[in-house]
Amino acid sequence: MTVIEILNLKCGGCANTVKKGIIAIEGVNEVLVDLNASEVKIDTTDESVIKLVKEKLSSMGYPETGAANTMLHKAKSFVSCATGRMSSEE
């Protein structure tokens, strides 16, 4: 498993959004999100897939720890959070 520590992960809604977004990437078969540790675990060691995952996380508002966490990232994570909450209630 590859572990990516991310920013802006606040709740189960965020975790749902992250899981759905990352599992859609070809080469990722399993995604585990640890809300308490703000970590995403994926079952690949393929560097090109890991790069795609990090780019996808950032585009959803959850950049890797140590990367820039702009106001745009924070706003996107807020929207992703709300979307994840709505989809988990359905």
C-alpha cells in the first residue's frame, strides 16, 4: 500500500468523495481513507498511478501535505465534502 497524507480532510463526506474520485483512476483497485490520520492508502506502487492520484486529490481540494494549500483548494474541499455527504445519504 502507498500512503499519501493529505490536507483538508474533515469528515466522512470528504472521505466518500476521495474514495469515489480515486477508485476511478485506472490502476487503483482499492482505496482506504483514514480520517483521523488524514491519509489515503492505495494499493499500487506504480509511480505514474501515484502521480495521477496526487493530482486528482489536489484537483478535488485535498492536496498532499507539504504542497500548497490555497484558498481554491480549501473551497474545493468544502464543495467535495458537501457532495460526499449528500451521496452517502442516498
